[in-house]
Amino acid sequence: VQLAESGGGLVQPGGSLRLSCQASGSFLDLRAFGWFRQAPGKEREGVSCIMISDSSTYTADSVKGRFIISRDNAKNTVYLQMNSLKPEDTAVYYCAAVDRFKMSYYCSGSSPPRGSEYAYWGQGTQVTVSS
């Protein structure tokens, strides 16, 4: 499975961006998707995740109310709509996916996604929020 991200760029504070992550092959090969970000000098953060099979999602407190994760199964694509962007959202954003055989994994609102459980990763896309 290969993941291709798009949609990053430079935006002013308060602006919006929509990141896309398209998976090669079928969503049936996957169990969940996640978005992670890493800013210079900081640890990677699990921003959001979504299950393929149902509507369960997780969104980090740092972006709750501003970022929305969604998926389009017909297009094998997951989105991260980012609104009211702040300078502290500046980071490289990565899309990742959990293999369908990892039956123990479940994305829920109670715990952030852990990168170690995601088998497939995109190349990352830079998001810069600056005036």
C-alpha cells in the first residue's frame, strides 16, 4: 500500500487548508487512517484518526474544533480539513494507515493514535502558518 499526500502549503493565521491522502489499492486492505505531524525540534504528534469500517474518530485536544478528519471510501482517500490555523500548527503532516490484519487496533475518541501501530506512511507534506 502506498499513500500519497497533497494539499500542504503556506497559509496565513486564521486560514484553512485541506490535506488529502490517497491510498493505492483498496480501502479493504486497511483498517484505519491517521494524521500525524512533526514540528522542528518536537516529537511526532498524533493529530487525528478514523476507522475504515465505521465512523469512529479521534481528534487531539490541540486541534479539536478546528480540524476535521473524513474519508471517501469510493476514492480511497482520507482528508484533514484544517480551519482557523495557528502558527503552532506549522509542521510536516504525515498520513498513515493501519493494516487490515491488525485486528486489535481501534481508533476511538479516548486515546491518540500511536505511530508504532501504523504500517504504511506517506512522504509528508509541509504546512506553514505565517503572516
